[in-house]
Amino acid sequence: MRDRTRQTWLVPLLAVPLSHVALSPRFPGDTLDYWLPGYDLAVMRREADTVAALAAAVAASSGTRALSDDEAYRLLEFSHDYVGLAYASLLSEPFLMVGMGAAPALPIEPRRRVAAEWVASGAVPVAMAVFIAARALSMMQHRPMFLLRFDGSHSTITRAVDRHLQDTGVSTWEDALALAHRYWSGAGWRDLGIWQARTLHLVDTDESIKTESDREREEMETQRRRHRVERKRLQQAAAQAQEELRHLRPLRSKVEGLRAGAERLRNREAELVQARDRAVARARALESANADLERECRESRLLLARLMPPAEPRLEPAISAGPSVVEKPEPPVTPLAGRSVFFFTGELRRSSAEATAQSLRALGADEIRTFCLRQGSDGPDVYPPEALVVVDIRFVGHSQSGRIEDRAARSGAQFLALRSGKGSLARTVARELAGRNGTK
């Protein structure tokens, strides 16, 4: 029990001042009943007299008097049973914290830190510092075997107390008991009274130390001011919102109309997207069918070439003695020589449409202009009189071809509506032109 001096310094340091309080003639019995109910005043004073005599004997022996186990246990039992006597001789915890130079209502952790710094500073003797700190922080805890000791959460204070005692040469309970006896038998109680009087003066004169009711009133006033400011801000915000609502209310019908219009536009957009998807799918199907037809056409040409009879041998003209007649070669057939051609088609790919139109170069066309009706190219409103207007009606509607034919008739241009692909356009145009010229 006594070998852990750092944790058990409370026993010898508190036993002496507690015995002095118990032996004081100004200590009435009703005070004992209030702080220590159930204890007998005569028994307490008899035990306190034994502790005081033991402390005086140890102090008078100059370090030669050792405590027996029974005497050490008696010190422990007295400190444990009558520790409440400190409440009768010291101020309350908030006042003691003010005396340490701290705020009276600090939380427990800052209070421990301030108390540890105060003990370590050496502002008061260590015997008095332990007596005050034990009352201000309630550091005592009951352990097994009634060992009164500092709580582990107050380790900073225990280190400060142990360092002070070691610096003064105190290393055993006997040394601590002698130190406490010399201090409290001398000027200890006078110093404690002066320190507590100065603490009361600080409480009375320092405006920063206020009672609980003062703090509650200030907190309520602060809350009241904060609520008034917040209510004023909310009233201003509500008035501003009412004004904005008054301006926005006439716009409700317009907003609803715009919302309905936006809904119609979204529906129309969805319809157009579906139509576009269907058109793209149709175009891809037509391109695939066109590729199949062109492949079949090539295969048919090859088959026809194999089935056609070989060309007859050309007979050489008989050589006559008369003068020879040189036959002039027939000029090539160019029915579109010197004419402009306007080619209209419903092809989606402009490159394919232009390649189909370029096949008319073989008929002598000087200028060929291609118009893709599905890309918005409706052509000119007036055509040159000598022009030829050709419409591939495979992918063109009757209304479109009719409008083109009307414009060509008004301009005096020749109009052809036919069905032909890339490989047969020139032949079909030549056949149509030859048929119409023969009819004329």
C-alpha cells in the first residue's frame, strides 16, 4: 500500500488537516451530521487525536520513527472515513477554481488542466495545494481495501504533486506526514484563510465572475436579441416574396401556354425522330435492293454475252479497176449536243445521283446539273428553252414530278419522266428521244 507513493500521497497529506478540523472547538455536531451523517462526534475526535499525536511523534523523530502497518492503516481509515470534513472547511468548487485563476464553470477536462498547472506552479505549498485540489476536483475514489488514491484521469496533478515532494526530499509516508504536520501546525491555516479571503474578494470585485443567474439572464437576452434579428429578417424576406408573387401572378397563363407549347414541340420532335428512323431504314433497304439489282444486271449481261452468236466475218470489198470511193464514217449519235440537262432524282446519296447523271455525257450533253429532291433541291423555276429536264421517278412522288413538269412546260424545255438506274440512264434517254423524234 505504501510502496505506491505517487498514487497514495493523499493518505498522509490529508490525514493531518482533517484531524485538525475534527479537533477544532468551532466544529459543532450539527455540521458533522450534515457532512458526515451517521458518525459520532466523540469517536471522531478521539480518532483525530490519535492521528494528530502520531503525526507529531513522526515529525519530532527527525526521520527515525517509522510507521507500523497498524498505524498506516489507521491513517488510511481516518482519511477515508472523514474526507468529507474538507467540505466544511473549504469554499465550494467554483470559488476554489476562481482562486486558482480559472473560470468557475469550466468543464471537467479544462478544470483538470488548470488545476494541474496551478499545482505545478508552486503558488501555494504542496500540502495546501493537495487539500484544495482534492476538494475542487473530487479526485478521491474508493478502491479495494479502502485504499484512498488519486484517480488515473488526474495523472497530470499526481505527477506535479510527486515532483514537488521529491524535490523537497519527501519519499515515504513518514516524510509526507511530518511535512504536513509542520505545515498545518505552523502557518498553514493562516495561509489557507488568507488565500480563501483573497478568493472571495476576487469573486466580489471581478466582473468576469458572475453567478449562474447572471449567466442565465445574459444568455436569455442574447437569445432574445438573436430571435428579434431573425424575425425581422424573415419578415423582410416574406414581404419581398409577396411582392415578387404579385408581379409573377399575371404571368401564370403565359407560363402555362409556354409549357403546353413546349410539350407539343417535344411530341412533334419525337414524331420527327421516328419518321427519320423509318426513312433511314427504308433508304438502307432500297440501297440493299439496288445493290442486288445491279449485281443481277451484271450477271445477266455476262450470261447474254456468252449466249450471243459470234460476229459474222467481215467480207473484204472487191478490188475494182475503177476509181475507189472512200466512204465517210458516220458521225456518233449525240442527241444532247449543245444542250443543258437538268437531272432530278430521289436518291439519298448525292454521289450516287451525280454518278448516274454523268452517264449522259455519252450523249453529248455540255452541262449536267443534278438535284436531289430528298435533300431539298427543287431546281430552278425557269429553264432554258433548249434544255432537257429528266426526272427519275423511281424515288419521286407524282406531285413533285408534276411541279417540275409544269415549270419545264412554261419554260419551253423538253421534259422526260422515266425509270432508270446508273447503267441504263443514257440508253433510256436516247431511246425516248429517238421515239419522240420518230413520232414527230
